[in-house]
Amino acid sequence: MPKLVGATSTSGYFQQHPKLYNGLEDDPILDRSAKLFLPEKVYQQVYPSLHALCDLVIDPKTLALVANAEHDLPYIKGTGFSSFGHPIPDALVTSPGWKELQDIGIRNGIVATGYDSALGASARVVQFLKLHQWGPSSAVVTCPSAMQDGAANVLLRELQRISPGSRAYDDKEDNRSIKRKVFTRAVERLLSIDPAIAWTSGQWMTERPGGSDVAGTETVATYEGDNGETDIDGNPLGPWRIDGFKWFSSATDCGCVLLLAQTEKGLGCFFAPTRKLDPEGAVAMNGIRIQRLKNKLGTKAVPTAEIEVRGMRAWLVGTEGRGVANIGTLLNVTRLYNAGSSTGFFGRGLAIARSFGRVRVMPSLALKGLPDKLRTLPRYTKTIAGVTLTYRADTLLAVFVAALVGKVENPDSPTAAIIPTDHDQVAALMRLITPVSKARTAKNGIAGLQECMESLGGVGYMENQENPEMNVARLFRDANVLSIWEGTTDVMATDTVKVVKGKLGAQSIGAVDAWLKATLSSNSTDPYGAKSSVDLSAEKAAITKAWSIFVYNAQSRSIDELLAYGREVVAEIGDVVCAALLIADAENDNDPTAVECARRFVRTRGTFGFDGKDVPDWKAVSQWDDKISFERD
Ligand code: UCC
Ligand code: FAD
């Protein structure tokens, strides 16, 4: 009998360190999404830079910056005022880690890629794939990036509207050419990949009376005309004076903001640079004072603040009274980022879970001389396979939205065949599926990350400062905001129902109808040239039936009833679109795991009515669980 020896702090069992791998190699759905949504030539062209980014995001140096940003939290310098009572410009202090991460994001074109004309309609897909990987290693600098992208989008649309040939220009400012100059310069900054030039943007919608319902906005815009003040580029600061109080500002270190304010004709959308030149030529704040920073569950490095606005000078975007509609463009972009972040965080959580499952030893198995790693336990792989399937479906859904946005923005540019060519159909799909994707990916991401955290046992709940690559608890904390900001889940449900029952209702249902028909047609003339040799006809029939039941219910019930069941509406549309995407992915190359994922999804989701009718042999199911969880091993 060997002598029993107690463990000490330096002897006994030590867990082998888990290792993260390059996302394009370790996470099959990332590469598969790229193949499904990018034309072959674009896929080949962007693969090397995507691969390099996937290395960068797991580089210990990058993760050390995240740890620094989470440790050195933002704060306000002193009182925010000089000894003589002058407001101090740039009183907000952020960490070196935060600043460097901002710069890395800018240099890697996290925003600019979405506007890369060489990529055409694929630009948004490539951008999405970058964001998906970058988000979980960025300390959430992606939050300001999202609003930066949204602001660029809104300003580009406004530049089109006020272009010399346009007759749509009807506000009281007789200053189109100055406005064009100001917005053109702002767009240059928002899309720059030079950190010395680039601006992030704020998005100030939420006030104390409400963020979901902005009708009670207490910020007021008054038209005063040019007052001679200039922004830091020497351009006029804007003819509107803005006064009010904004309850949440995430990108508080931004170069400009888009905000809502009341005008005599109702809500307006306004653009304002955050800094100006004072009469002595020094940089000063443009009527902005930070009241205090918020103390939050997660997104700790993000300098979220309450802001008092007094005498800020701004430019009207769009027309008075159309503020919500005019900022709507931005919402669709930021909600896409939200979905990219949800799925990106979820994917990283799964990568961490896999890395642990591969090395964690089960002592009772080791003592029996059996394969002893956690990943060999059928109950464990069933849990991981379940969340992996949800993640695969949600990632396809979110990349689909990115591809639709890319096509709406570049209607004449070719795409992968899964995206329709008809502009109205693409626009209607985008408008309907964006809130569905935002709501679904956020909720599933949070729940999925909780499972990933639990799968590491106690270590999962730790901050793991010494091994920041393992910090799944941080991802879980950060992810919890994704279902709240940019519209809560119930607000997304309301928005979805408004689309279904509103003036776009028939068009959006027709758009899904046509897309489903094309996607689920499996004969040799189908638009994807699918080489399908597998039989998914029962699954396809179930999807078609589920959709027709949904359409019948949506059309026959009142808007009030549908609003009450808004979450079910979101779930059903999401299930149908995800199922069709999983089938398209499976038929793209007949990959057996992808086929199993498509089958499983349809046969286990209540939406499709297979419940209890399909009881395959449990050992065969377990083998598939292992394959779905650890496909690349
Ligand atoms: O939370 C925030 C920032 C956080 C950080 C961002 C990070 C991003 C991800 C990064 C991840 C790391 S900023 C605050 C965000 N706030 C919201 O999202 C507001 C939530 N509430 C809503 O979305 C509501 O649905 C409202 C406020 C839009 C509803 O207002 P109303 O007044 O009831 O408006 P309606 O009646 O629904 O819409 C008015 C008009 C309609 O057009 P018309 O008049 O032509 O029929 C709508 O079709 O606006 C149009 N509209 C839209 N158009 C409304 N929503 C949209 C839309 N999404 N797209 C296009
Ligand atoms: P409320 O609108 O009061 O909502 C409370 C509850 O009522 C929610 O559960 C909501 O779902 C429900 N509800 C409201 N309306 C409806 C409806 N029509 N149907 C069903 N249910 C409904 N905002 C900005 O403008 N800019 C920012 O930079 C920003 N950054 C943020 C950063 C963080 C970390 C957080 C947490 C929030 C941030 N927000 C920002 C605010 C965010 O957008 C709002 O918190 C959110 O939109 C909800 O608004 P609210 O807090 O006023 O809650």
C-alpha cells in the first residue's frame, strides 16, 4: 500500500492549462458562415486577414489589455471643474488598455470594413466575422464602434438626401453646402482607420422618462442660427441650440453624437461634435458635462455616464418631427452589432468550454484506467452539444442579417446565392429579421454563456485575472446588457409585430415566403446549385408548415393580440429562418455534422411539431453529441 501523501500548494494534482485555438480553425460555424454567405472569390481573398485577426484576439498581449481595462476603471478627474469653476475639457479618464483596444479596433477596420467598396455587398459579412471574433477580446470597445458605424450610416444617408440634385431638402436651414462639408468631414473621421483621426460616436436616446418609449424626451432643440463657433476642424458648430439631460451615454469619450431632441414639430435627430474651439482657439466641450459615471454589472471598462447638455450646438439630421424614423437607420446597424457581439461572446464561451473539456481529468475514470477527460462523459457532451446547436443557428441568423444589410447598401453588387437579388425583398427581410435576430441572439447568448461558465465548474465563476483568456465570467457579465440596450427583448418583440401588422406587413411576409421557397427547394435547379444527396424533405415540409401556420395566425389575429404574444412571434419567425439556414448550410456541402444539426434543430424545436415522434438510439445520439461539441478534434 503506497503511503498516502497530502497535497500541498506546490504538490499534488494541478490542472493542465486549457488552450484556446484560432477561431477559424476551432469553430466550424465561423468558417461555414463565411463559405455560405461570401462568394468564393471573396472568401479566398479575405481568409488570410481573418485568420490573422483570429490569432490577434487570443494573443496574450491583447488579453492583457482587456485585463487592464477591466482593472483600471474609467473615472472623472477631480470635480470636473478647474479651481476657478471652468469645466475641464476631457475630464473623463480611461485606462491605457481601453485606449489601445480602441486603436486596435480602428486599425483593423472593425467599422471601416463595412464600407469597403472593394468588398461591395460582402462588406457587412466580412465586417461581421471580424466583429464576432474581436468583440470578446475588446473590453467592449465595440459598443462605441457600433454607434460610430450607425452614425456614419445615418450621415451618409443624409448626405444623399441633401445632395445638390435632391429636392427632398425642406428644413429651415438655408445652408446645405456647409452641412455637406460638416457631415462629409464627420464621415471621413467615423470611417477612418487612423486612430489619430477616427471618431467614435455616441447615441443619446435614453432619458429619465424612458428609453424604450422616447416620446417623453425632455431635451429641447431651439433654432438660433450660426453663432460663429467652430468644431475642431474649423467648421461651423451648428445652428441649433440643445439643452437637456441624457440618462445613459456609453461612448462618453466619443468625437460626436447623434441625439434626439424635441423641436416645435416633434422629435428631431441631431448631430453634434463633442468638442469645439473656444474663442482663444483651445479645445473645449460642446456644452457637455458629465454628471457621473454609472456603476454596472458588466461592461466595466465602458465609460457609461449621465450627461447634462447646456447650450450644445448641433445640426439637424433629416426633418423636424421625424427623429425616430431618421435615427432608425442607426438602430438597424447597432442591432446588427449587438447580434454580432452576442454570437461572438457565445462562441468564445464555447471555445473556452471546449478547451477545458479537452483537458479536465475525472479522477474516478482515471483510477479505472478509462479515457478520463471530461469530454468523454455523455451527459457533459449532451449539454455542450445543445448549446452549440443554438449557437450555430443563431450565428447563421445573425450573419444572414449582415448579408442582407450589405445587399441593401450595395444593391448592384453580387452576393452568395442565398441572398435574393430583388431590392425590395432584401430590404423587407432585413427590416423584419433585424429585431428578431437582436432579441434571439441576446437571450440565447446570455443563457448559453451561463452554461459555458458552469461547464468549467468553480473556475468558471472566477475572474481569472492571471489567465484572462479563460474569463468566461466576464463574458457572461458583459453579455447581460445585450438584451437590455438597443431595445429590450419585449421592445424588439413589439417592433417585430409592428412590422408584421404595419404597412410593410404583407411585403415582409411575402419576402420570407419567397426566400423560404428558394432556400428549401432541393431540386437541381435550386438557386444554390445544392449538391444535396441527403434527404431533409421531412424537415423542409415541417418548416413550410410551421411558417404557413404562423402566417395564418399573424394575419387573422388583431395587432393587440399579437403584441401580447410578441415574444412567441419573435421565437416562431426566428425558428423558421434558423431552420432554413441550417438546411442551406447542410446542403451547401452535405457535411454530415451540419446535416445532423439541421435535422436535430427541426426535430427538437416545438415550432415544428416533431416532439416525441422521434426517439433514436441514445448511443448514436451521444456520438453525435460528441461530434457537434468537438467537431474539429
Ligand atoms: O442603448 C443604446 C446604446 C447602447 C450601446 C450600443 C451597443 C451596440 C452593440 C454593441 C455590442 C457590444 S442607445 C438607445 C437605444 N434605444 C433604443 O433602441 C430604443 C428602443 N425603442 C424602440 O426601438 C422603439 O421601437 C422606438 C423608440 C423606435 C419606437 O418609437 P415610436 O415613436 O413608437 O416609433 P414607431 O411608431 O415605432 O416608428 C416611428 C417611425 C416609423 O416610420 P413611419 O412614420 O414612416 O411609419 C417606423 O417605421 O420610425 C420608423 N422606425 C424604424 N425604421 C422605427 N424603428 C425603426 C427601425 N428599427 N428601422 C427603421
Ligand atoms: P424602460 O423603457 O423603462 O423599460 C422598462 C421595462 O419596460 C423593460 O422591461 C421593457 O422591456 C418594458 N417595456 C417598455 N416599453 C415596452 C413596450 N412597448 N412593450 C413591452 N415592454 C415594454 N441609451 C442611450 O441612449 N445611449 C447609450 O449610450 C446607452 N448606453 C447604455 C449602456 C448600458 C450599460 C445600459 C444598461 C443602458 C444604456 N442605454 C443607453 C439605455 C438603454 O438603451 C435603455 O436602458 C433601454 O432602452 C431601456 O430603457 P429604460 O432603461 O428607460 O427602461
